[in-house]
Amino acid sequence: MHEMALCESIRQIIEEQAGAQGFTRVERVALDVGAFSGVEVEALRFGFDVVMRGSLAETARLEIHQSKGQGWCLPCAREVEIAQRYDACPHCGSYQMQVTGGENLSIRELEVF
Ligand SMILES: [Zn+2]
């Protein structure tokens, strides 16, 4: 499962940060999940619980912020918000769109002790 691997890397980042900053417990993990990241939120939550077991983020609260996708519309020559990868431009209805944002998954915030 793709989400499992993502949680493994989140755990790795947390452990590196803990080593560097000297915290021992993570209270909250906030993630930014882009609309086109291909991440299923439910699977991500499940993976998080499993992967964080026995780690310093075992009892951490997981907050998921889903962000909208962005595309560059050629006819409009500007960036627009789109909900789906192959959506038409909300302004001109064109499909000549390049996805420019929303493929990310990143850690927005870590609340630690
Ligand atoms: Zn357009």
C-alpha cells in the first residue's frame, strides 16, 4: 500500500527531527495532502496508526488538510483551481490544462514535547 510507505517516511522524518531537536513525544501531526497526490485519507489514517505504533508519535493526533488542485489554463493564461485532474477550466471550459499543483504530500506542522 502506497499510504503505508508514506507513513514510513513520515515516521522517519519525525525520528530524525526528534534526534535533531531533542523532543520525546509528538502530540500532533498535521499533513498537507494535495488533491492529486493519489493518497486515500482513510488508508493514510490507518497506515499512520499502524506505522506509528511503538514510536514517539504513537499517541499523536493526525490532522489531514486536503488542498485543492491547481492547473494552468492555456487559453486563460492563468492558474485556476480544479477539483479533478482532468477537469475543465472553471472560467473558459477549456481542457487545455496543465496540472501545476496538488500532487504534494507534506508535513505542515509537528506539535512536540
Ligand atoms: Zn480557462
